[in-house]
Amino acid sequence: MRRRAFIGGAAAPLALIPRVQAEAPRSPGRIKITDVQVISLRAVKQIGALEPAWALGTKMNYAIGGGAFLEIHADNGLVGIGPDVDPAAVPRLRSALVGKDPFDTEQFLAQYRFHTAPAPQRTTSVDIALWDLIGKASNQPVYKLLGAAKESVTAYASMVQLSTPEERARMAVQLADEGWKAIKLRLKYPTVKEDIAVVEAVRKAIGNRMEILTDANQAGFTPSFLSPRRWDLHRAEVTAQELERLGCYYLEEPLPQYAFDDLAELCRRVSIPIAGGESNRGFHEFFWMMQKGAYDIIQPEVLNSGGITGLRKIAAVAEAFNKYVIPHNGGMRIGNVAHLHLVASWPNGPYLEVLHDPPVGDYRHNWAIFKNPPVIEKGEIRMPQAPGLGVEIDPGLIQKG
């Protein structure tokens, strides 16, 4: 019996499938990649530090500048930018990319995941830089190339630290007065009573002026796992019921990232949407979790799951499963801007996460690496209209030599 292959959904004998022809001559309009570089940024101002709720006992430092970013150069003089990668990966990236057409993102996604394994950020940083380059070569913003479902995106202010009920209520009022439409609170206190006290204080302070989102950060299963704060299914259910009473928008990651059976059971028991997925990787894991019914709202991270190319696929499957997609913060800089373009292209993307816990954790500190950062006004971001990602690195921050 002859093996059969599927073409357009119909089975056809392999003998009827034409052989792959030699590559056609490159048209004059095509461009080629000429170089890959990692560029360091100098830190010009130290802002301070916060203790993040997802890694208690550690410090998250804020500064103007610092770090690095990826550049992919083309033979027409254009340069695409992506998040930082390990400089040790650059020789392999050059080997995989130089001489190739940056528009061939699917080919690269299949190829350079092996050149850059085991660190997924290397793969996804390349993909983001390629899309920036594609947008610049096409003279279009990336979100337009992806479909442009909307011209502005609603951002939510994602808190960093736990703090106190009084301080979180004060912060919520400040943000509501500034026009923010949603706030995300961290829930990782020792008891349910303490978690709910924070939410009750915020709800009392702001009424219905903002949506309240909540995040348990896998509730003790993250790097601070030595703390006695792990949740089980019972605690997740009790907390979810209390949050539903308070009119919260969702509860994020109340259980470990692969506890799909318990998460699906939690979704069956409560009405408040359960969100998660930031630590999961690749299209296959998200398809698996959606088949299981593990989450109502899917939260992929561009740095974990194949960049813009990978998240497009995840969002399409989520739409088929009738689920919203609200991506993780994307590393707060270039990845966050990549998420902005993706959310603008998704009909099932209601929010963009922006880490914003001022004054120290102000999102503008992270976006200060751009000479033309996106602007949040009354909780909304009008989409950048410049080609590509629509942002460029401030040349004054680039380290010389």
C-alpha cells in the first residue's frame, strides 16, 4: 500500500506530490541578513529596588538604561531590534541567519531553536527582531502586518510587591485618578484572610472605577517555594469564591504550571475566570492545557514561546477554544512592545500587562531605553505608527566601543 499525505485536508498518494524544485532566483526586491549583534546599554541612573511578590526575599532593581539588546542587520541598511541574548550565542545565530531572508520566520523558528537550545529567549529574541525588520522593510507597523484588530490597547497596571491593604488602596485610587482602567494585585500572603483583606480594601477605595485582577504567582511554587504559603486546590477554590464575591476580573496562577487536572477542576467549581500560562513553553503545551480545560484566560510569554510567530499560533488556538489571551509582561522592554503589537492584532486580546508599581516600579523607567516610547494615557496606548515595532533605542544609552 502506498503511503498517503494530506494536502489541503484531502489525502493524496505520495507519487502525485510534486518534488521540491530548486530555489527560485532571488528577486531584486528581496533583502538578506548581513549581521547579528548584541549591543550593551549604559545605566545612567539608579532608581531603587522592590521585593517582587513572585520571588520573596529577593530584590528587583530599577534603573534608567543598563542591559543590552539584539540587532539583526540587513543588506538594505535596515536594522531590527529584539530583547537581549547571551553574547556567547551570537556566533551560532550568525551561522543560522546571515545570508537568509528575514521574511522566512517559519523556517528560522524551525531551524534556530536547535542553534540556540536550551535557552528559549534566544529563539524568541531573534523572532521579535525579524518582525521589526520585516515591518521596516514593508514600511508598516507590525500590528498592521498581523491584522490590526484595533488601533489602541488597554493596559493594566500590574503591581510588583505585596505591600499592605492601606497602601494598595491608596495606589489604586491614584491609578484610577490617572485614568487606568485595571489594576493587578499580588496574592501571596500566609492566609486567605490576608489576601482577601487587600482586595477588600482596594474595592472599597475605588468602587467600580477599575477592574481588579489578582495573581497568586503559582502560590508558593515559584522560586520562593521555601515559604509556608503553598496553595492546594481547596485554598484556591476558597480564594476564588471570595474574589468572585468582590467582583474581580480573574484569578491568575493559583496552582503550579502543570497542575492541569486540578486547574481544570477549579475552573469547573468556580465562576471567576482562572488565568495562567506565563511559564509554559511552546504551542504544544498551550494546546494541551486548552484541551484539558485548565484555564479560562491564556497568558503566554513572548520570551518563552517562539516570539511573535509562536504567540500568533497560540492566540489562534485560544480563539478556537473561545478563550481570551492576555500575555505576560514580555520582559518589560522590547518584549513588552512586541506584546503590544500582538494584542492589537487579536480580537480575543482585551488587555496588555504593564508592570507599574510607582514610584520605584514605574513602567516609564523600563521604557526609557526608547527614544520614542509608547505613551499610556488614561490607561490606553495608541498604537505606534512608525514601521516595525515603532520604537528605537535611545542612541545616548548605547555603550561605545
